[in-house]
Amino acid sequence: QVQLVESGGGLVQAGGSLRLSCAASGRTLSGYNMGWFRQAPGKEREFVAAINLSGLRTTYADSVKGRFTISRDNAKSTVFLQMNSLKPEDTAVYSCAAKWGRVVNYEYDFWGQGTQVTVSS
């Protein structure tokens, strides 16, 4: 079991950058595959990025490829999402997620509460 807490969200102008963090408590992240998702008002939750246990494999949604980077520091039980060249359409609540074992069809077991990212034009 793991509890996840996101931080780093805020208000930024289009073209700016933010770095989100997802810190684990109650359990380290070493044994978990991790992902980032986002959800805007009135829209379904959307996959953003994923990273495997070792950090050697990453996956990105087409909408963020080339702009976002997911990384992890297992020693610090933290996962990051570096977001560059932000666009207004990136505005959403961003949540991190954890999966013990192999991730299938972007399904995860544990979720953080989310952090708000607002990109102004």
C-alpha cells in the first residue's frame, strides 16, 4: 500500500514551465510503476505519462510528447513531471498514480489527491 501526495502545481503563463512532484508516504515507490494523469472540468481523466520501476522506460500521451518529461527518484520515493512549453489546454488537475506490478491498459491501483495546474493565455 502507498499514499501519494502531489505538489508543484500553480498558475503559469502559456509557454512557461512547472515541475510537479509526487511523494510517497507509508510505503516507498521502489516496487511501483508510476503514472501521471490529468482531468479538466467537464472532461474525463486523461493519461499523461508513465514510468516503470527502474525509470528506464517511459510512455507519453501524444498531446504532451516533446514537452513533458516523467522521471523518478526511488531513493527519495518521489516521481516528477517536468512540464515545459505549457499551453492553456494543459490546464487540469494533475494526479499521480501507482501500480504494484505490471501496468495493463494504463490501469493503476493508488492515486494521489491531485494538484491544480492552470495555464493562462
